[in-house]
Amino acid sequence: MGKTVAEKIFDSHLVDNPSEDIHVIRLDAVFCHEITTPGAINDLIAKGKDRVFDSTKIKAVIDHVTPAKDSKTAMQGKILRQWALRHNIYDFFDIGSNGVCHAIFPEKGFVRPGYTVIMGDSHTCTHGAFGAFAAGVGTTDLEVGILKGVCAFHYPETIKLNITGNMPEGVYSKDVILSIIGRLGVNGATNRVIEFAGPVVDKMSMEARMTCCNMAIEAGATCGICCPDMTTVEYLWEFIKGEYATKKEAFEEFNKFSPDPDAVYEDVIEHDISRLEPLVTFGYKPDQVKPVKEMEGIKVDQVYIGSCTNGRIEDLRVAAQVLKGEKISDCVRGILSPATPKVFSRAMEEGILKIFMDAGFCVTNPTCGACLGMSNGVLAEGEVCASTTNRNFNGRMGKGGMVHLMSPATAAATAIAGHITNSSFYRGN
Amino acid sequence: MKNFGGKVLFLDRSDINTDEIIPAKYLTEISKGALKPYLLEDLELDGFHIELIKGKNVIVTRTNFGCGSSREHAPWALETNNINLVIAESFARIFMQNMFNCGMMAVELPAVIIDRVFKQFSGKDTFLETDLQKNMFIIKADGLTEEISFNISDFDQSLVDAGGWVEYADSRY
């Protein structure tokens, strides 16, 4: 019987079956940030087990609140920093080199097809874009990952999403994933892996695939996975060229993790996007989505472009195309947070930052900050934010605030208008 | 082993997310105890106010409880309020794993049973006992008693017995 991507990865990483459906798997990478890791570090110290299973497989970043905003966040950074130093964790990213975890780790080439990755962060599913099994976990799973390099999961059942049709102009991967979450519901993929496949995914860049996989968790999925292909090889080539003679050879190696033709799926869903329009969320759940035209005219106080979902260079380029030569509404506070220093400097080289600043945006350093209401753009009660982030939960960006999730293009158009719109760039149905 | 019984808090809503259970602004706290006053602070539910949490030890709720963020601060905020057991029609994966990893319990019951428990007990002063030998909940209110059997996986049971995943994993791997 054929296997899915996730099944192949699980079978090649099996350590133990403590009970029939539970697989303890070996981890290729354990990612850490300053919000969920200090609890694990302190617990390991308290238990007399302040060790790491392999300092080369642990990567750490201070990203959620950086620079620190108060004594408590400063202490979280300090705990992570001292731990990284103590255990010779070479790949540790602090002020000056730090960025949003799910943007910076792929950018450094830390994720490869067939890898198993955990992090104390639910959007770890992003890294499945590389054909890896990557799952968000809690602090205790992270702690065991740090100490032992293993994690326990139910053997994964997979839903295959075959995405077909031609992407209409002005529609982006964010709209595709919002349409999928709207269709599946917020628990439509709970305890399952989503394999994103089909001609639309084949044509997507790695960044677009990361946007899709990033929000798999919003449908409850353990991981979103895209099959490795030449796009994956091209993205990773600068990091792997010493290991393979040719790109073809790398592809053949990675292709071992592609699904078998007779792989068994829990469900196969055909998802045609030919008539998809730009989407936006309403309410407090990410499956509450509507076409922008049905939300047209809703006033916003803030527009936020950034995050692990849509803070990469392609996202900034798209937004800049809309913003070029325009001014954002006087009623709107525009905030751009490029997701990593590399994104930041490329945006600077390409003149993108100037476009944003000329339009009236504030450009902040790379950080998660406002996405989860921790810093750099928290909403006041009753305020509305058009955001390229991933969650519109009640209070997410600040108590009593409302968040509407959308693509960078729609967010940019909304900033100019002062209300939800896409009329300045979308010429669709 | 923790205490898995006591007074019941009914939360009649699906998709209660971890941002509602403990808002992100409190994730800068490093001690579990500091989370105590903020449990369910942003819960969107008619008639709910955080005073209702006082003295409760068990939560009964609907589908997809604990969706969203992976923050283990959600179970910790429950634990520090002496709530070690959540019963729901279904849970988000990471939240459910976090509960057992902490030696706490997240138990799924079929929709019809959850529905019946809500109809019979919600709004009443309800007390729940857990018999871990028989895998049975005994629910009592106003002279009414209902016994409900439940299943948890062997693996989850062994985490509860061991006191959590760190203890379990450290002795085996």
C-alpha cells in the first residue's frame, strides 16, 4: 500500500510505538523562541537536566517581542540568550539578526524535505512547505524535544487538497488558503495533515507555499505539506550545493518523500480556484471569510503588513505595487514589519521601503509584535485592523479590537481607501 | 497524580481558542501562578464573567476547545485555578496533547452525551467525580446522578500515571 508524505517521514523517523497509534519520532530540528522556551529551560534546570540533545539541531530566535518592551520580556530574552550561549547553540538570532521564526529559519536553509521539526509555536506548520513534517507543540513537548530529540504524535492521516484552476489576477496564496479554511472550517482538519497538491501549488513559489502551509493550523491541521519539487530545490540550492552534484540529484533524493501514486488519503478534496476572488475574514474565527466586495466600505483604523504569514519579500513587493505613488488615508495608521533582516534589506534595495514610507507607513523592525497584540501596534478597544496575519480571534491584536485577515494586496488597497476594498488592483469577475 | 473532580463550569460554546483562555499579553509571565487571575479573560460568551471560575475544578464544553496557539500557558492557567479536567465533544490537537503532557486530562465524549449533560446539569450547582479505575465520571446536581463512562488512550493514561511527558520520556528515551 502506498504512503503519503507524512507517512514516509514518520516511518523513516520511528523511535518507538508506546501504543499502537502513537509514534515517537526522531527530530531533525527543534526551533525555539523566547515566549514558549524559557518555561522549558527553567523546568529542565529545576529537574537537574539542563542539557540539549544536539546543539546543531536546535535553532533559536528572539522574535515575539524584540527589542524587549519591558522587564518581563527582557527577562525572557535573557533566559533564551544565556541558554543558547551555555549550550553552544550557534544558530541563535538576537537583535540585529533576528526575524520572525517561520520566516527566518526557512530563509537560512534550516528545513529540508523529509525533515521532522517541532517548535513551541502553532504556526510551525509553515515549514511543511518544504516537504517536511513540522508541527507546533506546547512547552512540555518542546522540553522533551530539547532534551531527547523526540516527540510523540498520532500516526498522521492525510487530507489531500488538489488545488486546480488558473489563479485570477489579483488573487494570491493568502486568498487560496482563506478559501480552504472557509471550506474546511476551523476544525475541519484537526489531527490530520493537509497535503497541498495540484497544478496551482506546482506553480506557487516557496513563499506562496509557506503562506498556505502557515495557515493549515487555522483549519486545525497538525501540518500542511507541499511535495518537494524543483521549486524546492532551487530555493534550497545555495545551502545544499555542497551536498549534491546537480540539482537533479538533489531532486531525486527529495523525491523519495513524495507521495506514492497509490497513497491512501482520508479524504481527497478538489478545490477549483478559477473563480476565486480576494477574500477577507469577518468575526472572530479564521473560517469566517467573505469576498472583499461583500465587506467593501468597512472602515479600518490600522493596516498591518507583516508576520510569518505575509511578511516576506514577495508580499512586500505586491503591496508596494498597490501603494506606489499613493498616500494612505489620514484615518489609517499603516504599519509594515518586514519579517526578517534579509527581507528588510532587500526591500530597502528594491525601493520598497521608500514606497511604503512615502505612502505614510511606519516601518518597524522584524518582529511578531502586533500580530498577537504583544507590541508594535496593539489595538485600542473598538478599533479595527486590516491585517495580513493569521488570526482574527477576539482580542488577538488588543482587547476589544477587531481583526480582518486579508492578502498584502488587499491590505495595501484598504490602507489607501481607509476602508476594506480591493478596487484599486483587482479587476476580476 | 492530580485531582480530577469538583464543581463544574459549563462553557456552552464551540471553538473556544487559547487566546480566549489566556490572552497573549500575559505570555510574558514566566511563573504559572502569575496567570491565575487572567484565565478566560477574553472569552466571548453571553452571561460569562470570570467570577464564575471561582471554586470550579472541571470544565464541560462543546467542540474544538483550545484551538489556535500552541501556548501551554492555557493548561497552566487552568491548572493554577485548580482545573485539571476538561470534558468536551472535541479538542484541538496541541491543546489536548499539552493537557496530558502536564498530567492533566482532556476527555472527549460523544455529542449526544455532551448535549445531555448540558441539558441536565448546566445552570445547576454541579459536582463531578472521576473514577480512574473504572474510567467513569459521576455527575451530581439537585439529587440527580448520572454515570458516564469514558475512554482515554493507553498512551494518554500512561502520561497521567507518570505525571506528564517529561517524566515518561526521560525514563524511556
